[in-house]
Amino acid sequence: MIDALHELKNNIARVERSHPHLGNDLSSTCDRAILALQETRCRQHGDEVQDNFKTASQPINANPLSQIVDKTGACIITVLDRMGDGIIFICAKIASVFS
């Protein structure tokens, strides 16, 4: 699994070098995943393993206002995604009728 993540990170790094406007968010996410897996593998007991992704992406004492904004943004994204799916479905049906 770690080898697959290293390969994925290398592929993502090539894409990020080709498109600098993307930034390096995906590469850093792969680094965190690799680190979490390596830490997990080194531990002896399953109950000691913590969710490293959650602690790395969300601070423990997050501002309540920022949490509200994040949840609202997630809801807006979900609604827009479903609206887009509906529009694509309708357009596909109309196209199939005229085909």
C-alpha cells in the first residue's frame, strides 16, 4: 500500500510540475497518508492507532465560525453537484430523444 502511494505521489508530482497553478496539495496529502501508514505499521496495538488524517486536516480548537462556514460550503457544494447531475441527466435524455 505504501509503494502504491509513493507511485501515486510521483504521478501527481509530474502533473503538478506540468500545471503549476494546481499547487502541491495532492502531493502533501500523499505525504501525510504515507506517514500515517508508516506510523501505523510501527505500532504494536490497534487501540493506540489514531486517525492521523483527521488531526492533520482539522485543528483541535477550530474557530466555531470557520466550522459553520466549512459546513455551509460543503452543503453548497453538494447541492450544486446534484443540480449539475440533474441538468446532465435532462440534457442526456433530450439528446437521446432526438437521436
